[in-house]
Amino acid sequence: MSAFARALLVGLVALSASGCVDPKKDPLPIEGSTYRISRKSTPVTNEQSQVEIKILTSRDECAQQLGLMGQDLEDCIPRVDRATGETTLSFTLKDSTLGTPVLLPLHQEQVLISHMDRKMQSAGEYELIPRDPLQTGQLFILLIDGSGSMYENDGERAKKVYQALLNKQVVERFFAKSDTARNGVVLLRFSNEVQGLDGGPAQVLTKPAQYKQMVQGHLMQRSGGYTHLYSAVEYAVTDLLGEPAIREWLQVNMAEPTVVLITDGFNNETAQDVCADNVPRLEHTLDVLRQARGAAGQSRPTLFTVGLGKAIRSRYTYEKNRKLNGRELCGPHGDRRINNDLENYGIDNVSLTWLAEEGGGSSFVKSRPKGLAEVFQAAAAERYRWYTARYRLDGFYHRQSYFVRISLLAYAVASSTVDIHPSGWLDAPSGEVAADQWTRPGSMGRALAFLMPLLGGLLLLSYLGPAVFNARRAIFRRARKR
């Protein structure tokens, strides 16, 4: 091979490997492609965020952090296909303080994928695949509002809770059968104080028959009093979890506590309370909730909130960094009395939203038993160790380096980004479209196929020079005799 051809070959190989990559980022090659990916994902820093998204960028990370092998390992590693414009990434969730895994029942609508600033949302261009479901035990702590308004109109709202709790699918979800995990339910009623649904101390119900008997026998018994909603939440995530019987049950069954708060109004502690009075009370409850969820060596509670009725501020949007004050909590209703005034117009959905966001769960406003049953099922949904997100975009957007951002839209405020760099000189080989219309990587031989025309051309050049030289000597009869 001539010196020129060798130099050209070395240059092309170097350029194909580097493309437009910034060498300071030290990227890794994406298997089966000419793309490269940054070694580590970059989480978006947020002092109040308790969850961090870890995007897995290499085979080693998938194997070491998750212990994956075989097909699971192949499904975990990053994939890119320029011909179809597809990018596939896997990720896990962990506690940003303790570094321990965080298990959540994420669904596609709860995760946002962005290619640069372009959001992937429609079902045809984006898919979330939950991986490795874990049968962990759960203790469902149901905090049911027992104030007088729940039993007005012949107990209309209490009846909705009654019907939802006895829904067949809800019961099956609460007491899901598993060889490795055990679930339990604690039924509590709160008004001026918190007590068991039957008026006694909290007890863990581990059998569907016990649970049904408790609901049927006691839920519709008329209660009364004011709505000490915040105090009930504080008790459920602190003192209750510290009671010997509850603590022992959680430890023996390696279970996680999931609190579901159900109310039809506002936190209302006296007849003179106005909405703005709840600002310092809610701030205190949020602090208690954060401490309970951040304490090392203790069960980490997750809080879901449910409002029965109509949201008093239906257009309210929660933002993590906003300061809680009278305007934020109450809007124009700060000076209005709660008792027999605001509570007649709707539910304090703002408080419920803040509590759920800080509690790692979700907030719902429901008015029908069916919708309420769906909330209970969501709270009891299966958890997963890791997830795969894949999206499809026109291949034109793969012609330059780009970043992918994965963000949570529920449970916590968290996002993470990773940089991907296509080769500036060579296209990646296209894979094979499977039955589900997503691309699967081809064989290694196919991955290297794009080099064959290039190597053929270089081989031709290596022979072309001597051939032309010899041809000229022959034509002009200048060859020497031996």
C-alpha cells in the first residue's frame, strides 16, 4: 500500500471515530454504531429534590449497577439508529442523599423525554418500558376524613369511599399475592384526632376478609368534628410508623409505607380559621414530611392525596421553588373563613398538591367511586428497578451532536441529561425493524459493513499508483532489461 493511501486510511478512521466530539467529555462508543455518548449522565441539581435520575450509558454500568446479564443486559445498553431516527436509553432512580435505589411505579405519561428542547410526548414517537418488577411488601395506611361534611346528604361522600374500598380490583391490589412479599392495610379515621376505623388503636390488616369486615362494619358510622388534616399526615409519617407493632411489621416484611389521605375539604381546626391561617401549619407539616422521608435507617413513607369533590383552584400549577405564602396557598381567598364558607365551594387542592409533591406521591381530585378506586390501584401499583425509554425523530436531527433529557412529571422533581455525538463523516449502520415497529440492532458484521466500500476504494488506490507507473513505462518502452 502506498504512503498516501496509508495516510488517507489512518485519517479517515480517526475522523470517523471522533466526528464532532469534544475530547474533554471523553465519550464512550455506542455499540453497533458510529455514535458516542458521554460517560456519565448529568442530573439537574435541585436542593429540594430527593430523587435523582441515573441514565445508564455503558454495558459496564448496566452490569455493575443492576447486575444484568444476557438479554436484559442487551436491552439496557444505549442504542441509536440514524436511518430511523431512534434513540434508546435506560435509567434508574436513586435517593439523591442516601444513594439508595428508589422504586416507583412510573407510567409513560409520568416521564418526559426531550431531544434538545423538542419534547417527545405522543404514543407513536415515544415509549417507556418498565423493567424488572419487584415484589416488595407494602403497608397501605389510609387516612380517611371523618369530619361532619363527609356524612352530609345521607353520607354521600363517605359512601363513595366505601364503594371504592370494596371494589374487587382495589382489594386484589391491596392484598396482591406473592411468594416473596406481603402487604398490609391500616384503616384510620381523622377529625380532631386520629384513631382506628373502629375507634381503637391502629392495627395491620393482612387478610381481605379482615379488611372487608372493618370497612363494612365501621366506615359508615357517623363521625364528626373539625378537619385536622395536617396533624393527621404528621402522625401517619412519624408516630404511627414508630409504634412497636407497626415498626416490627414493616421490618419483618421489608415493606414500604404508602399513605393515602382522603378528604373533602380544608385543614380546619377552629370555627374562626381563615385560609391564610393554614400557611404556617402547612409549612410545619411539609418540614415534618421531608424529615420523615430523608431520615436514614427508617421506613421511607410515600404520600398520595385525594380530594373528594371539586377543586377550589382548578387552574393551580405546582412549581417546586415557589415560596409558600397566603397568595400561593389561597389565591384571592386568604381572608375568607373556611368553616361554612370556603369548604362549601370546593377542596383545598393546593394543600393536597404540596403534600403529595413533597411526599413523593401524586395528588388526585375525584368525585366518583370509580375514579377513587383507580387512585387506590395507582398507590398500590407494582414497582420497577429500571426503565427503558425510546423515541423516534426524523434522522435529520441526528446530523449534529445533541442531548437527551429525561424528566419526571410525577412523584418528584428530577431530570437528567446525556450528550450523544454522531460521527461527522460516517453514517451508523441501520438495524432491523421488528414486529413492534421499533428498530433492533443488527449483527456485528452488519455494523462493520459500511467500511467495506471505503476499504475497497482504498485498496483500489493502493494498486492504482503502481499500475499507472508500470503502464507508462511499458508504453514508452523505458523498462530496464534484467
